[in-house]
Amino acid sequence: MKRYLLVGDGSSPHLLKWVKGLSKEFDLYLFSFNPIMDELYRFVDNKKLYSAQMNLNQKGGNYSVLGGLPLLNRVMEKIDPDIVNPHYITSNGFVVVLLKKLYKYRYKIISSCWGSDILVTPQKSFLYKIITKYILKNSDMVTSDSAYMTEKIKELVNIDVLTFPFGVESLPEKREKDINLFFSNRMLKKNYNIDKIIESFAIYRMRNSDARLIIANDGYLKDELVQLVNRLSLNEVVSFVGFLSKEEQEDYYSRAMFYLSIPDSDSTSVSLLEAMSHGCIPIVSDIPANKEWVEDGVNGFFFTDGFKNIINDFNLLKEMSEKNRQIIEEKGLWKKNIDRFIKVIYEL
């Protein structure tokens, strides 16, 4: 059995999904600069989980990862992995490539890009672009979760890229939808434009007084957004529910008719796919990654004019809702995607 080392954020539910998919196929190990969530211990022996306990964020160019290099190198020496798979290449990918070069390790590098490490970080400076290209060139395989991000990778380095979305683990049961319920769970940060959602929702309520908006997640703009809701007198119909558990989030997905996600920049959003699997109708920004999943007026709406083009025909909305579940069943199930990935690894 091949020894497979994941290097990524052990507190991320997305990495947990990878662990579940890979643990039955490989002798799996995980190194995380961050603390490791408890649920990972259900799928990987605790002797194969390593954490530097550093509490890093997921921003490219986080030089503090270099402080964890000695520990990661000791892990490499101990397990002698056949495959090392860094997730989020600007930080984790960089240290994996650096160690291989410094100590002449023989492992194959599969670099998994998550979004901003390709779409944002290389544009920050010439140095970041050089580092990103260096990591990609020294990877034996690269994965991307959207066709748009794959194009951006190829603009940096002309290499083969395996493209597949993180996807959802299973198609949930259908529940009756509340035509008046809108749900947003993106972070309360500038890129996600939650203020624009609130302002457009205030206008929409002039023609639908029963509409309600649930805003989940957290971020540095929360106080400012709460003040905006107060100024627009939306206190009784807009709720901030904070960071949700998996079960709580799925409950909102299952009840809400509309799902809101309008970032300025993004790759394929896992939360978008989760919402679609529950039959939510997406209202999304008109960016390339969203266009891979949403066709305006067919299975969702672009936010170009706020909420102006949203229809209130319940039968048509039900058809759109069912279409989204079908889309996820066809190309958004994680099990199908990770099985294809594993097949390619064996070929590698």
C-alpha cells in the first residue's frame, strides 16, 4: 500500500473530505501546521496525524510555515512517503517542494490548488508569481476544482491539470422549500459583498414583504453589516446566525429556496454545490467559476441587477430546484470525483 502524506489545514472540513476519500486506498498520513479537528481521528490513526499547532490562516505567502519545516522534515524521514499532496500551494506546496529539493527525497508531489493561491496570490507581486510557478513546475501532478482555475494555472505554467470539484458527499433527501427564505453562508469579508446582498434584499422586500434573509458565518465586517441592517430597518427579517455546525447548515439549505453567493473572485465554491444538492436556487455573481454551474434564468440567477430578475412562480422555482439536484448528481458527487483522482494516481 502506497504511503500517502497530506499536507494541509487539519481544521478544514474540505480536507476532511479528502481524508475520507483517500483513507481506504492508501496508507494515509496527515501533517497540519494548524491544530487537527477531532473528526479526523475517526479516519486516520492518531499516530499518523501530526500538527505543528501554529494556527495559520489560509493566505498565500504565510512565511511562518517555514518555522514548521524541521518538524515536517522529521515526519518525512520517519514515514518516507511515496506521495506528498500539499493543499493550498502557496504555503504548503512551497515547503513540500523545498524539502524535496533540500534533502533529495524521492516522493511524487501532487499539488492541490484551492482558489486564492492561484486566483489572488500570484497577482500580489512578481515574487509571489515566481514562487507559484516554481511550485507548479516542480509538481508531478496538479489538481484544480474549476475549469476557470485550470485556465489560470496553465497561463502560469503550461502543464497538465486534473480538474474536478470538491463536490458533495451524497445527495440529501428533498424537503419542502420556503419560497420566502434566502440563505447566505459566505464569510463576512470584503470579497463576498454581503453588504450588497443586504442592500438588494431591502429593495426586494418592497415587492415581497414576507421575504427573510439568514446570514451565516463570521468575519471582520460583521459589526459593520449589523449596523447596515439596523439602518435599513431590517432587524426583524434579517438574522445573523454565526458559524454553523454541519447539521445546522444543512437544515438551512434544506428549507431555503434561494442561496446567495456573490464574491468578486472565487473558484468552484463547495457551499454552492452543497446548496444546489439541497435544491436551493443560486443567486450568484457573474464570474467564470459560477458560470460552470449556474445558467442565468435556467437553474439560478446572476446578481447583476440585484434581486430584480427573481421570479415568484412556485412551479417554475420547483423545476429549477430539481434541475440543480440533477446537476449535482451528474457531476458534483465527491465519491465519483475522488475515485477518478485515485485512478489517475495509480497511473502516475
